[in-house]
Amino acid sequence: MREFSDGGVTLRWSEAAFQAATGVQRVLVEAGPAISPHDTLRLFYREGGGPERAVRGWPLGQDPQSGLQQFAAALPVPAVGKQMTWRPVLTSGGRDYDPGNAVAPKPEDRAPKHETSSPVLDHIAHFEVPFSGNFNPSGETPDGIWLHFAIKEGGTVTGPNLNGTIEPVGGDWMRVRPDGVGILHAKALINPTTGGAPVMFDDTGICDFGTDGYAALAKGKLPPSAPVRLAPRYLTSNPRYMWINRLQGFGIGEASLSDITLRFDVYSAKGTSDG
């Protein structure tokens, strides 16, 4: 195993081993000696001369012999003729332990916790969720106009950290306020392409129909499209995706109301207050 040490923290990692059953390269990383359960591990990889990408590892528990925390991660298989380079990066106590950095920051050089900095963004996946054409408008009620969009077949999830299909169950229950802002609440099931238990999806957010959107909806009309901002959460018993249970994502996208499809990208963020 390769090894890197900095500031009393040691990283050890194996070579990537291809697994024919899953079609990915599996990597084992050990970190310690004192690692918080809130720490995270990512693999940064580059294929050929392409851009650097990152995948998140998931904890396996503590090795009883070495006392080091073990993480597993999965790398994609490089294309034929292309070489892949990668390295593990541990985020612990507000700093990164990165074998790629020639000089790691000293503890006294770290920014104070009260100072702000740009968060580190991880792209989880791109979602395309088609809904049935009948959105069942309630008409005007004392609590606004209620719409129900039922999910239909054809939904997909594609990205560096999650891939699968969306089951044609569940849907979105949306209340549209008189100012034209829709408050959505969607639930769905994702079947990962890697198999195993599904990932349950619970999403809240807003859909802006415009200042005249409420009046148009009262007449049963939808605009061609509307921007959406989302706050998705996930829950699963699938051991491959246990990391997603701790994720508070945020999504940016658009509701295409001409074909009744919600398209958005989900990200996670790690800031200086994480540790």
C-alpha cells in the first residue's frame, strides 16, 4: 500500500482493483490515527489529459489491528488506451490532507472557524423526472392553488456519484401562492444501476411561475417553463450508498411544462464548519 503522512495524520491506500461484477475499480483507503466519523474521503482522478473529477468514499469502520479508519471508493474504468491517475484526499478538522500538495497547510495557518470561504461542491447527479399530463389543479382555495404531478416511466439519474432510473410511483404535491411561487414537495424512488435496495428521494423547494402565474393557473394554464430551486434529501439501506443518508443536497434546474418534465442537477457542499 502507498502511504502519506502530514501533521500526525497518515493515509494508506491500495492499488485500484477491477471488479467484474460491478464494472468499477474498487479502492481501499486507511486514515488515522484519530479520525472523526464526520470526516470525509474523496478520490480525485484524471483520465488521460481530461479534467480532474472526484468521487466520494464511504466508511467501512475501524481496523481493529491498526486502529485506522477504513474507507472504500469506486473509480470508473478508463477508456481503452487512456491512463488514469488518482489520489485520496481526507477532509478532517476543516483542512484537506492531500498527497498531491507539496506543502500542506500548518494548523496555525488555517482560517478561523468564523471566517467564510467558498464551499467545495460535489456534483451528485443530473435528474430528469417526467410527470403525467394531468396535474389535477384544485382551483382557488383558502390555501392557494394545489397541483398534483404523478411521476411516470422514463425518469433517469445520471452523474459521477449516482446513476439509476426513477420508479413511476410517487409524485409532486405543489401549493402555488398568490404571488406565483409554487412550494413543491416531491417523493420518489431511485433504482441504482449497480443494484441493491432503492434510494428514497424527498424533495422540497420552490418553482417560480412568475408574478402573473397564479392568475394563469386559476384559468388552468401553465407557462412553458419555470425555474426551480430544490433541497433534496435521500434515504437508503443500500450499503453502496450509505453516504447519501448524510447528504443535504441542493438542486438547480427547470420545470419544462411543455412536456411536463423536471430537469435539475443536485450538488452537495462542504464548508469550513464541517469537521
